[in-house]
Amino acid sequence: MKSDVTAFTIIEALNQGGEMGVTEIAQETGIVKSSVHKHLSTLLELGYVSKEGTRYSLSMRWLGAGRRVRERRPVFQAAKDEVESLARRTGETVSLVVEEAGDAVYILQSSEREPALSPVEEGERIPAPISVGGKALLSYRPTEEVRALLETLDTDDDTDTEKLLSELRTLRDQRLVVGRSNPQERVFSAGSFEGHRHVVGHGEPYHDLNGVAVPIRDANNYAVAAIEVSGAESSLYGRRLQEEIAGLLVETGKSVETNLLRLSD
């Protein structure tokens, strides 16, 4: 077990740092150099690490593994074309978000902009409660499941937990578009949209961005993913957000849910 933890600590250091030497990895992780070298040699032999001179990096072998993991998810198959279409139609960044171990994982991202405007890049993750897509997804999960998830995220403040649970319940019941750049400045709602709930996000990690999302639900009304549209505040705001983006997002969400049902038949 300890050896496995050491190996994955080294892998994560390379994932974050790119090319690194043994000394750099040891300094970054606190693992002694002899142990770093031993684990790197094993990973190199297995093909999961590449070496150029004295510097190591993760190999392309991880790309194949990650793509296969993603493509095995039915929601990815159901959403792939729809996400790309929505990005073309809106000119914004569109992400497919799933939950894993309390995190919102952005498993697919399409954008007409370069670079994409999103809180994280494709393949990255942030805690679900601070992700617009994550909140959309959590709103269609059972309360006790969400509470248990929050307990794994080192949420010590029970008040914050109850506040989030209350917010998720309210927004699900009312199915509102709700936006805040600053809780003291403005709150707007754009009414009901065909039984889908939208969440609009501002602030960290959406500084200088706005985001809006809808949950993707299975036949049991359980959220398995969310579609999130993110973009510059000047573009994704006000009438355009309410009258154009919201409608296209709902339409896309319906299509993905229909595709998901077909795949499960």
C-alpha cells in the first residue's frame, strides 16, 4: 500500500510539473531520491513514464487509458455530438461535467474560442459544490447522498452544508435561472424552462467568467452529468443569456437525455 501511494505521488508530481528530474521530484514530494529513482525505473519499464536525458515525464500511454475510460461512459456517447453542436451555435465554451469522488470532472469540452473560456480545462476537476455544472448535477441527487459527499470534502461548517442543501432544493423545486456576480448586487431569475433547472455562476473559480448549466438525468430522474456553458461576462449575460443561451441549453439537455435513454434500451 505504501509503495502504491509513493508511486502515485510521483505520477501526480509529473502530471502537475511536466518534465522533472529526480531531485526536483524528491523536493516536490518529500520522497527520498533513491525511492523516487526506483519507482521511476519501474514506471519507465512499464511504459507509463518517458525519459529524455536525466528528465522524466508521463508518457502518452495515459492518453489512451483516459480516452477509453471516458468513452465507456454512456453519457459521453450520448452527449459528444450535442456538446460540439451547442458550442458552434453559441460561440461559447461547452463542457460535459460528471461527478467523481465529490469533484466535478470536465470530461469533454468544445469551444469556438481559442483559448476556451472555462473554469478548468478538459480532463481537469474542481470540487462539485463550486462548479456550476457540479451544482446542476447535485440538484438532482438525493439529499442524503449530497450530504455524504460534502462530508468527504472536509466541509467542517455544518451551516455551509445546510445552506447549500437548501439552495439546491429551492432551485430544483422552482427551476429558476439564478445569477449572482455579488450576492449584494443583483439576483435575477428567468422563470421555468421545461422542467430543467439552470444554475448560473460567477466568482471563484469563475472570475471574469459566467457559467450556466443544466443537469442530465437518467430514466429515474437521477443526474448522471451536466452540460455547462461558460464564457466572458460581457457575452454570457442578461437578455442573451436568458433568451438565447438558456433555450439552446435546454434543447441540448433534452437531446442528450433522449440519446441516453436510447442507449440504455
